Amino acid sequence: MKHAVRPRAAAAAATLLAASALLTSCGGDSTEPAAGKARDNRTDASAEPVKDPLVATYDGGLYVLDGTTLKVAEDIPLKGFNRVNPAGDDRHVMVSTSTGFRVMDAVGGKLTDVEFEGGKPGHVVRHAGRTILFSDGTGEVTVFDPAQLGDGKPKSETYDSDAPHHGVAIQLADGELVTTLGTEEKRTGIKVLDKDRKEITRNEKCPEVHGEAAAKDETVVVGCEDGVLVYRDGAIKKVKSPTEYGRIGNQAGSPESAVVLGDYKQDPDAELERPEKISLIDTETGTMRLVDLGTSYTFRSLARGPHGEALVLGTDGAIHVVDPETGKVERKISVLDAWQEPLDWQQPRPALFVRDHTAYVSDPANKKLVAVDIESGKKLASTELEQAPNEVSGVDAH
């Protein structure tokens, strides 16, 4: 979860802090509509389940859609700026509101009463059969088994960071926890804890640490303003950016590939940098390659394909399919008209969500959602919506 506005100079630091607070809080008041005004969402036990559901946010609500036809199954009013992420199973989605992480039964087409409370809900990470939540307002990390979501609120383990900050955490298969270090004013790096939560190692040479991705063999990558940190086999190594300021804040990994896809920004003074280069971090060799796409993209543009392909949704309206090993753009899949990133990160812009062999792309300018086959480039489905979609996510593949 990231966001791209940068201050022009040190004088704008207060403004940046305010923007960061908005970023991590997931925006305005997010409350249920008044009694009598909400739709009776899926209260009928005989209602048809939503097949492979997607969830798209819009200003004031959530659409639940059939993953094959893209037909809207439910339109759920929910005030405020809300965010969505897969919950880690094939039925539920996490909805970030102003009060915490709310569980949605997407197959049932309804919000549940289950909530992991916490101010400024931030990153949601799924890895090794566990879902990890990070509440920026408290610095609390929550870990649970998503297979238990169907039985009410799952049992969970919590870990309190040293201080509240816009952070992220990931738990590995052996129980180790990789989590960020920082305060509300400054983020510095990561530390690794064993399954008993005793510290194994740390690295504090990662200014403005942000985002994570897991590559092949459970190698973890987190971004810095001057490169990335790579955690593997009990050790943390720094891979530096090829430019003095080379910010990597959003990453996409794949268990099929040792290479992590990242964004890449080079102008520390830009109000809003619209980058045209991406980074490919090879976790085995400890090297970084930059690829010029010839078009800009946003923090909602990065994903990985079923075979580890690096996918980037460009402002030219195409999904750029990149070979992570060579950096070659192998092909482009035309999906949308050309578009431009808005200055306000909360304003709708096209978003890319990939599940199995299908890429789903939101088209807020035309109030549409489109599905395409990644390998053939064929459009599979398209739907028109009453409201402009913003984020799009869904349940995990079977």
C-alpha cells in the first residue's frame, strides 16, 4: 500500500507528514450506513454464492463481482475511503476502514462483524499459510490462519513494534517474523525475530523503508530510498540503487522467480514523480537492473503472472509483460485508453489485480472493469459500473 507524493523541499516536511497520516489511515470516516438505508446483503441463505469473487472499491461503497462474468452480485454501501486486499483464502477479503481490518465474506457477498481493530490499518500480507496485518497507528502486527475465517474471528498472535509507524511485516514458514523499524517521523530498516520473538538480526540502513515482497526460496525484499534490503538464510544484505536517490517503495514477488519487481523513483524533490523505469532485483546475485518502459505507471500497477512474469500496467493503457531474468519487454496487452495519474493518491486511477492466469484492470475514467488472459492477451470479460472503481482485489485462487 503506497503512495507517491514527494515534497519539493524540506520546507514541505509538515505537509508530507500530514499526507502520510492520510495514507496510513485509509482516509475519512468509514462507517456503516444508517439503519434502514443499507441493502440487505445476502441475508437469504438460498442466495447464490458469488463465484471466484472480486471486490472493487468506489467512493462510498464496495462492488462484489463474479470473477468470470464480472457481473455485479452486490453493491455494499460503506462510507469513507476504504481499501481491499485478499484475506488469504478462497472466500474472504480484508476491507481496511478507519477503525481497522474488516472481514468480508466475498462469496456470500456481505461484510461480516469480524474486525481486527486498529488505528490506521496498513499493509496486509499473505505468506506461508498465514495472513499478517500491520496497524500503522499502533505499530501492532497481527498474525492469523486465514483457514479459520469461516469460524468467526480467528485466533491470532500479536507483536508490538517499538513505535507506531507506516510499516509492514511478513511471517515465514518457520515462524520467523520480518518487520519494519521506525517511528511516525522516520523509518529506518527491518529486524528479524525467531518464532519465540527473540531478535535474530536487524539492519537500520534503509531510509524510509516501505513495502515487501517474497521471492523464490522465501527470500524477503523490502524497499528503501536508496535500494532494498534482502533477507535470506538468517542474514540481511543491502542492494544499492544505481543512482544516489533511487527509491523503491512498492514490490511484487513470485515463488516462481528469484527476481523481485519494484518501482523506481529518482527525483527526491518531485511533487509527484511519474516514473518510467522499473527495478528488477535479483535476490540470488544481489544485483539490480533498471528497465525503461517508455511510459509511466503508479503504485497500483505492479503484479506477477502465473509463471513469474513481471507485469506493469502503464499509463499508455497497456500491460507490459517483462521477462524478469533479461528485463526484456516481451509483449504489451492493450487494455485501456491512455491515462494520467492524479496528484491525490486517493483519487481513482487504473489498478491491476492478477489471479491465476487472469489480469483484472479497473477503468475509472469509463466506469468499467476488464478481465484479460495474460498469456493470450484476449479480453475475457468487461462490465460497466454505476460508480468509478478505484481499487480492485479478490479472494485467492483455489
